Amino acid sequence: MKAIRQFRYYGSDLINNKFAIENNYPNDPSFPERLIGGNIFNEYSAITKLGIQGRPGTMFYLNDSNYPIVIGETGIYEIDLEGYGQIFRIKFDGPSLKWYDEDGKGDRLLIDIVFEGSGGSA
């Protein structure tokens, strides 16, 4: 059975940015750190589809790649690996995520996944 999950990132300033505090999902103080150095996909298996909406120029790495993927000028990145492979890890470039802390920009990062199963408590 396929399931869908969305992660939302509005910034890491969880003291002064009330919007980020209320709208980051998962709403967990470690979430910003996990985007950079951890793995928000730990609890999900067999991720076959990934969609990201974010600020153009945002860089991230899939699985254990050393080569970044850069979100283009449309602000949308999508990949469908159904029948070809799976995604098990995502890691974002720290300086790219700092853009989401800039006041008044209204930038947000949305990460959508399709995975096998119903698990994942985020």
C-alpha cells in the first residue's frame, strides 16, 4: 500500500519566527538540523517519488551522492523512480537553508514523498 507524507520548512529560527514554530512539520526543534545533517526519511521505506518546492538555487543531495541537485528557476523538483529505484536519504546544503531564515521573504520548502507502507511518525 502506498502512502504520502509532506514535510514543511519555513526556517530554523524557532525562537523569533512564530510562523516557523507553528508551521514547520514535523514540529520538532531538531527538524532543521535533520534537514542538513540527519535524515528526515529514516522512518520511511521504499520512497519511489519525491517532489520538492523551494527557493531556486536550493541545493540538496539524494541517497549518499556527493553531487548536489539544485532546484531550478521554476522552484520545483520532481523525480519518479517507480520500478527503477528508491530514495532512502536526503540532505540539504546548510547555506541554502539559511535563505529560509531571511525576514519578509515568505520562502518555504515543501518536500512530498510517496512511499511503501503506512508508517512514519515524522
